[in-house]
Amino acid sequence: MAGQPIFILKEGSKRTRGRDAQSNNIMAAKAVAEAVRTTLGPKGMDKMLVDSMGDVVITNDGATILKEMDIEHPAAKMVVEVAKTQDDEVGDGTTSAAVVAGELLKKAEDLIEQEIHPTIIASGYRLAAEKAVEVLNSLAMSVDMSNRELLVSIAETAMTGKGAEASKRLLSEIAVDAVTSVVDTNGDKRTVDRDNISVVKKVGGRVEDSELIKGMIIDKERIHPNMPEKVKDAKLLLLNAAIELKDTEVDAEISITSPDQLQSFLDQEEQMLKKIVQKVIGSGANVVFCQKGIEDLAQHYLAKAGIFAIRRVKKSDMEKLARATGGKLITNMDEVTPEDLGYAGLVEEKRVGGDNMTFVTGCNNPKAVTILLRGGTEHVVDSITSALEDALRVVGVSIEDGKLVAGGGSPEVEVALRLQEYAATLEGREQLAVKAYAEALEVIPRTLAENAGLDPIDMLMELRSQHEKGMKTAGLDVYEGKVVDMWKNFVVEPLRVKTQVINAATESAVMILRIDDIIASTRAAPGPEDMGGMPPGMGGMPPGMGGMPPGMM
């Protein structure tokens, strides 16, 4: 038995240990960060991603790029998660989060080569992250929801460098008006539910034709041509029940022996439908949105009464209609009162991009709104939608938190300088990790300069010098190639974008650093059990044995 190897892993499993495992993970994470780095900033470039079905996505949004890339390496997937979390939490800063995570790991690799233990680096990084968030909070300035110009600047900063840049002023104003319409105030606390803003995309027209509808757009048309195309001072009935005859709960047969009985049966059905429609008319409603079906005969009666009706409206649209018009969702027709009806100044059917759509506008203080986006091609509309999505999220976050910081790489340089000072106060090897963290944060202004074709070293020196002089909001103007006051240039971002980048990137880097052993089991080829349960030809019994021997029937 002496010297005989003992296998504890399945055959074909692969194990990487120690320094090799760490360097593999760090290389994978750096590769992901490098993939999105060129998209950062106003002069960042776009990526074209083609999936296995041949669908094309053109974007420079970090989260979208990483989501569309088919990434296999487990450590690389963790960096993708950072960008995804950033997107879910704040909607912007996804590229920054991935780039900072990659840079933290790159700096950690240099420290590991100097024989500094990964757990010391991890604890130094955590100290640095806490201090960084503290410094960011001290840099933050308050935003007042009534300062519309400042909110528009926040939306413009989020859209800069994306496909929508040519029309960013118009789209930023639309985003701010949409978000401020749906703000819910509870005491001093403000909340913005992004789901209350619908975005309807229609190819055709120009980007400038995009508009905000203070109400709803339903992608349906009226169900009967005789119904009015336009209803002013609309009273809306939002119905969650079908306007058709119910089937019986039990199986029942009706025996008809003469034509008179058949006629009276049909007449009775007609009367029952008439009764339901009469209840609708009696409620005072002149527009009906029904979540379920409306029978043909009922459509005729509704059209005769001059009522505008739409059927099979999506549940989510019904809920938004209730918020926009102030109506209630009705399940039982017998209990409708005039107070349950919603109000809209105008309900009309319009043709947009070759399709008929219903516009519900002129609502009193709507708490759900719709943005109609137009563009020359499908890719243009998708690109604008992605940029607008970021703008809506950052404006919402700014209103909720009420805190802003300057953009253009200015907070990163200020935090890096303060961290260098903080590192000098620490004892032990964590000091080196905090210094490395400070240097890693400078990757943001350096990348902004690189992507704009400027000299990164000159720009970084100039930025540091301005910050040392006490100009805390000095950032990089990539158009002029100069260091300017970002606050005066209205380049501002929500505080939460920056703190989330710091927290998410640090946690991810620390987790990857602490791994020193990777055990990967290889996927086995599918065996007979995976291919339908039994080897071929074994359909339950040997051939010819259909339950009993032959002749035993």
C-alpha cells in the first residue's frame, strides 16, 4: 500500500490550488473589466453583440454588454454580478463598478507578489471602502426636488456617451417630468416606483418625436368600428370581469324539442347580455377597459350606446390605468358606483408607426405616465430606451436620497487623496492595501482621459494638483481636454451611484481574493439513464413480452 495515490475526487475533476488559483481568478476578472473599459465616459465607444440566433445588440451600457456576453469562467461571472447589482440598485455606473473591481484585483496581485497575505489585503480593502464611503458622504450636496434644472443635469450626465446623446436635452426633460409625476411622498420620505412609468417603443419618425403622455398608452384598438374614435371628459370603467355569458359550473344539457323553445332560449341569452351592458351604461361610464373578453353582441350594444371599449387589456396596464385615472378595478358589475370610475380629459385612438393605439390623456394628477419613444430603426429605439432607462433610474435615486456628488472623475480623485492620508495613519501591512485601493480608484479618471484620447498621466497630475489646492469638485472635461469645476458645468451624479460602486466592487474583489483552491468537476457525457431512462430497445420489457406469454389470453 505504501506510496499508492488516493483519489478523493471523481475522475476527470480538475483542481487548481494556491497562487495558480488566485492568478487564474484575477486574470479572468481583469479580462472582464478590460472588455467594458473602452465604453466608459462621454467619449466611450459602443460594442456590437451578436447572439447565437443572429440578433444584434449595440450598446455601451456595461451591464447589458456583460449580460449578453456568454461568460464561462466562475470568477469572471462574479464581476458580471457586480455590474448586474449596480444596474438593479441604481441603474447607472455599471461600467465603473466592473472596471473598479478589476483594478482592485490587479493591485492586489502586485501585493500578493510582495508576499502580503490575501486576508490582510482583504481587511485593508474593507477599511478603505468604509473610509471612502465616509469621504463621499462629506462631499455630497443636497438636491431639492423643485430644482428642475439640476434634475435635468443629472439625467443628461447619465445619458452622456450613449446613443441618445444628440437628443439628450429633450429626453432628459421627458425623464425628469415622468419621474416627478410618479413620486409618492410619505412624510419626509419620497419614493419613486419605476414600474409606474411605461415606455412604449415605436419604430418610425425621429427621436425628437418622442413625447411624455401624462396618462397611458394602451397598445390596443377599439373593438367595434362604430364606436367613437375620440371621447372627451371620459369616465372610465376598469373591468376585471368578462362581458359575456357564463358557462355553468356543472355539466348540463338542455333539451329543446321545438323551434319556439330554441328562439326563446336565444332571446334569453340576448336579454342577459343586454342586462350586463345596461349595467355598464347605468354606471355612467363612456369608456370601458376590460381585462377579459367582450362578446360580439355586447360589442354591438356598447357601440350603439356610444361607449368606447377595449378588451383583453394586460393586468399590469389595468393597474397603471387605475393609478393614472384614479379609478378602481371592478370585479363585480352589480357593485359599480360613480365613485369607482376613473377620469381622463381625452381618450382617443391614434395611428402610430402603422399600428392603432389608444391614448388616455388629460388625467387629474396622474400617478402613472407613459413615454412614447420614436426612432429611425429598431436598434436606434433600443439604444435610446437603454439610455432613457438609466436617466429615469438616476433621477429617481436622486429624488429619493436627495444627495449628489460631482462627476467627471472628481469624487474618485478626492477619495484617493484622502485614502492616501488615511493610509499613513494605519500601522501594519493594511497600510499597503489602503494605498493600493487609493491607486485603484484613480482608474476612473485615467480611463476617462484615455477614452478621450488625452494623456492620462498629465490629466491625473493636473486633477491631483487642483484637489490638493482644495478644489474638491475639479473633474475632467473630455471635450476641452482641461480640468474644470464639474459642479459649475452641471456634471452631477447621485451619491448612491458612487457608494454602490465602492461597496459592490470591494465585496466582489475581497471574495475573489480569498479563494485559493478551485475544484471543477467536468461534465460527464450523458449516459443511458439521461437519455430517456433506459438503454435503447428496453421499452419496459423484452420484445414479445406484452404483459403475458403468447397464447395466455
